[in-house]
Amino acid sequence: MYSALYRRLRPKRFEDIIGQPHIVRTLRNQIMKGKASHAYLFNGTRGTGKTTSALVFAKAINCETPENGEPCLTCAACDAIGRGAGFNVIEIDAASNNGVDNIRDIREEVKYPPAHGKYKVYIIDEAHMLSTSAFNALLKTLEEPPKGVIFILATTDPQKIPATVHSRCQRFDFKRISSEVMSAAITGYLKDEGIEAGSEAVSYVTRISDGSMRDALSILDQCAAFYMDEEITIEKIMSITGAAGNEVSSALLTALSENNAPECIQIIDTVTKNGKDIHQFTNEFITFLRDSLIVLTTGNNAAKILDLSADNINKLKEGIKNISTTSLARCIAKFSELQQRMRFATTPRILFEITCVNICRGDRPRSPEPPTAPPNPTSQNYGINICNGDRPRSPEPPTAPPNPMTQIYDILNKK
């Protein structure tokens, strides 16, 4: 049965884990010194090596002949864990086993010593999905587990982990893998697999994967299957992922800056006719606007901040040379608001078109108008304005009360 590329290339030793040198060094030193903790909290975004590091740690801690903190990969313990048949490594998906009853089962299991090797390692993926009752039931066992038991909690949302759990674990923060490191690793992987890919294609994959090695390998695996025995190019990757590319985003930004609403509508129509998802295009356009704003704001430091090559930075500069930072910031705010409204819209394309038309027709910050001078009472139109009620009238002078004797005199004269 075919195995996915990211599964076949999963690191088996600490030295194979890329982008996390601070974590690899700490774990390896703990194993070498025999000072492994009883509980760990691995935190980081998807595809950065949390579960992989936990499995390598489980191998190394149970290895019969470790080498400088690395598993030998040849002993019975390493072989069993590598095949997923080791009884000493228990992987638990907290998303589907998040109740207090599941934790009670763990509390009963930890009483028994490891079947083989020195340690029994519990790897709890997506630990933030555990319920409050489950966390409370785990606290005492997590604080003082039986001898030979290690807990590794992996999560992408550490804010949901209670402080009582944090205080009982050693926390390791996994960083997003930089594009430079990921590109070098992917180039080596593709060479070993016999897959041809251009440097621009590899750079584009590392960028859209957002620091996740698993996402990058999944995209390349899909492209290699679709374009079998062909070189993978950036155009083919964009076709597979449904991306529109920076050229389309640059054309749309230019049309917005020129208040060319018909051109904006035409670009949106072309994007949708080419089968691109409007939600994904919105995300791409916001990212393009953000990159452009950073290029204008930071200048020479943009390449380091955005993790882009010099050629890509120059292309961004060329496309935004006549656009101000105020206009970019305004567009980011408008399309970010659009992104929120599109989540519940049945016709997101219409919302996108309306946003573009509003920006082109003047829905943008204007300079404050100069204060006007007060009206001149001697001007010709002043009396007309007063008669028309265009401004408040001056109060009329108070009239004297009527004289009763004068009223009686008038009545007698009328008779």
C-alpha cells in the first residue's frame, strides 16, 4: 500500500528533525544525563514536528544502545516503536478521547510497569481538547506518575491548557520552520525520491505551507501524483492548490488604486471562471497587501521579515511603487472585514465585488475639509437663507403686554 510522502520521510532520529535545534539539543542532553522529566508540553503550529519529536524521544529513552542521546534504530525497542507496535508508547487522540472516563483508564494503566524497556510513554495529541473534568482527573497522575511513566502533551492551542497543567510540565515551543531551512530539506527529499522540481516551485511551496513541513510535503506529493514523471513547476503547484498568484493580486491592487471598478469586476470574473475559490483568493489578496505594506514600511529589512528572496521583493516593489501605505492599510482593513462577513455568506463573490466597487467609488479616508468662514450678514444671499430657514434665526424682541383700557376703547368704537 502506498504511503504518503510525509509519512515515509518522517524523521527517525533527533538529527533528522529540522528547524527545532533548541528542542533537539535539550531533549538529547536530558537523555544523555539521565535527567528526563516526567511530563512535557509540546506546543506549536501544525506540521512543525511535535508528535515526531515525541516518538523519537520515546525511542531514545527506551533504546538499548543509545548513541549520544540518539536511538540506534536497530534494537528491539526502536524497531517496535518505529513500526507502531511498541507496547511502551501509547498515542491518544484527545479530540476523540477527551472525557474523564478516558483519563481514568490511563490512571489505571500507569500502575503497571512497562512491558519492555525502561519507560512507558503516553503521547496525548491535541491535549487542549480535553475537558475540564479530564484535566482535573489527570493532575495528580501528571504531577507524581509512577516510576517509569512519562507524559508528553502536544497541542496547537496552549492558551486552553490550564495553568495547573502548565506548572507540572516542561514546556517546549516549536517554531515555524523558516523557508530557507525547509527549502534545503525539501530539495534533498525530492532528490532522494527522484522527483524533479524547480527552485521557484520549492520556494512557493514553502511559502504557502506557512512553516509546516507536513503541508509542504503533502502538496508536493499531490503534484507528483498528478504530473507523473514531469518536472514540478510553480504553475503546476498553483493549478493544484487553486491559487491565483501574485500577478493577479497585483493587477487587482493596481485597479483599486486607479479607482477602476470595471477592471476589478473583470479580474474577479476571470478568477472565478478559472475555478479559483473566492475565499482562498481573499486570503491570498490580504497576504499580498500585508507583504506590500511591510515592503513599503521596512525597506531593506523586508526580505528578512517576509522570508522572501530578493527577486520576489523587487517584484513587490515594482507593483506598488505608486501606492501609499495609507491606501494599503485601508485596503487591509476593508478586506479583513470582508473576510469575516464571507464566512456566513451564501454568495461571497458578490460581497467581494461590492467591496471593490465601494473602494473605487470613494470609500476611502479623505483629507479633512478646511473650516469655512462664518456667513457675512451683508451678503446678498443672507436674507434669502434666513427666509428659507437654512440657518437659525435671531430671537425676536419681546412685545409689551396689551393695555386693557385700549382694548375696551376699541370695542366701544366698533359698536
